[in-house]
Amino acid sequence: MRRLAAAVAALAMLGGCTDDDPPEDTSSSTSTSAPDSTTSSTAPPVEATLDSIQLGIEEIAELDEPVAFAARPGSPDLYIAEKGGRVRLIVVEEDEPGEGEGKPTYQLQTTPLLDISDEVINEGERGLLGMAFSSDGRKLYLDYTRQPDGHTVVLEYTLGDGKQIDDDSRRELLFVEQPFANHNGGHLAVGPDGYLYVSLGDGGDGGDPFGHGQDTTTLLGSILRIDPEGGAEGGPAYAIPPGNPFADGEDGAPEIWLYGARNPWRFSFDTATGDLWVADVGQDELEEINRLPAAGGFDAGQGDNLGWAEMEGTHSFEGGENPPGAVLPIFEYGRDQGCSVIGGYVYRGEDIPGLQGTYLYSDFCGSGVRGLQVDGDTVIDSRTWDLAIDQEYSFGQGDDGELYVLLAGGRVVKLVAP
């Protein structure tokens, strides 16, 4: 019963539907074209090859609800956030040529690098949810839900010499009030432009009761883009980067980069093309994946509207209509194939050459790892690898481009060629 209760709590964290009576499944996997999008000129040609690719896992550590992952630029080490409020370090050592089997070794450090558990609400969708490093590796950013009110806070820390976090460097970057306990978003990423991106769900409850998804005056239901290095002493903790669609504040909050999201549970930038991939957890019927191409600059997703709560995936939600210019998902699937999409990464590592250019993701209620290959705006191949993993919380990408999966039960595994 304890395992069942933990699984239900973990599912609730992702914002999927947890009603006693599951919704009727009325759709299946569908590939759709995103309007007004262009293929990145640097994207390599893609062929449908997923059936020929073998995929396995290697367990590297076990922690307490590992929920977020960050790789420090220039370092092979792995940083893991536990949902309860601790940051853990896995030291990675690679064999020298001629030694061992050429495989890296992973050593989980017993003492947390940072522990803010007494400040974090760890229940349901709340907790320490996101973590990212600045491009130069000097700053560490954390996203958590605050005790006791459950509002979202984004912190910045400076790393001292070596691998230590300077507690005294702590700085609050962002504070956002949350009206309900679910749909916190919470993912952090530093984009190819060096700015910090922050995901926020629509504020929670069900059906977006306050209309946050289409309201650009609120930060909820959006992915934000801010410049932590631009903060002024005695003033705002961050600056608004040039190019933000509402930078002047006239038609929307200047922090917003894209909007119309329900609960974007993990987004990532393709390190080869700059394309932005956003997985958005659905309400009743559909889970969706959005690909927002870069058009030659740092502009993937700039000003895009993902359509919630007028649309759930490509379908009208409660009689809504797709807003003019809104981006439809490149891929969606019904509740017969899962319950809460777990966004991942486009594979750009070297260990599994056949996966190059494949977007890997998962579903909390599904099994294994799923992959999409795209050509422009069209999905040309999809597959699920039935691996010995379940209840995935997140994916992580190492500094070398290799991918990891964090499981609610505690395991951290690496995707490998068997």
C-alpha cells in the first residue's frame, strides 16, 4: 500500500489526471504539422531507423526521489536534485587509455552539496523541482515550492573553488505566487543564448479556471526568459533580455518567452540546432510534445502560443478554438498510451550513434523510453524501447551529450548501447 500511495503522489506531481474514473480514450498517436515554423538550416538529414537501434540501461546511483538533473559545463560530474530539497553530487571518473574497460565510474558523495529541505514543501507536485548551471558553470540555479505557502522561488548560488556551493552567495532571483498546489512546472534550463529559462504551469486546479494559459499579464502558464547577470544592486534581481516578445511590458509580462502551456514538465534545447522541445502534460485526453524550431538565431519559441486552455493538443478543449497563430504540437498521444508525458532531449552523444537526432522522452504511466525522429515538421518514425524502468520523473543530459533517466523510486540510470 505504501508503494501504491507513493506512485499516486508521484503521478499527481506531474499534473496528470488522477480522477477515480479515468477519462475515455478517444485518440491515438498523431503526428501533426506545426504552423508557421521553419526547419533549422543546421539540422542534419534524418532517416527512419529506430527499429534497428538497440537501447539498454546502466544503473549508476540510488537516491531519495531524484527529480532534476544538471551537468556543470566542462565537468563530467553529475548534479542531482532530490525532491525533498537536497542537491547531491555524483563524481564521474573516466579510465585513462589502457586502463580498465574504458567505462566511467560513478561515485555518489554521501554528504549533500546543499540542503534546503526545511524550506521546501515536499508533497504532491511540490518540492525542489528544477536545477541548472550557468553557461560558465559558476552559478547554480534552483526552483522549488516554498514552505509553508507553496509559492515558487528561484534561487541562485555561486560555486566556490572545486565542487562546493557557497551558501553565503545565495540570492533570490524570482518569486511567483501559486494559487493551487499543482501545475508548478519548475524546470530550469540555460539556453544557447546564455539566458535562464523557467517553466511555470497554469497555476493548477483543473481546466485552467482563471484563464492563465492565454493571459500574458501573468507569469503562470508560460516559459520565462530572464538574465540573472543583469540584475542591479538595490533593484530587480534580473534583467529582461533583448528579444523577449513583451519586453516593453505593454501587451504582456516582459519575462514571458512563450505561453499557452498547461504544465510543461520538462523542456530542452537541441544542442546541435537550438530547437526548443516542450512536453506539456494534458488534462483529460492528450499528452503533447511541441517542437519550436530555431530560425538561425536564439529565437526558438519566441512569442509562441501553445494554445492551452483553448486547445488540448490538436483538439478543442471545452469548445475552445485554436488562437490565431498558435502552435500545434508536432506529436500527441492518448491516455491509452500513458498519463503524464515526461519531456526529454534530442540525443547528441557519441555512445549510441544510431540515436543521433532522435528526441527521447517517456511517460510516467508507460514503460521504457520512447523516441521520435522528425524531418522538418513531420514525425517520420517513433518507437518505444521496453526497458526495466518505470515511474520516470525526468531525463538528464550530461556535458558529453549522453542521457540519463531519474526514477521516482530512487534509481538514476544511464541510457547505453547493450
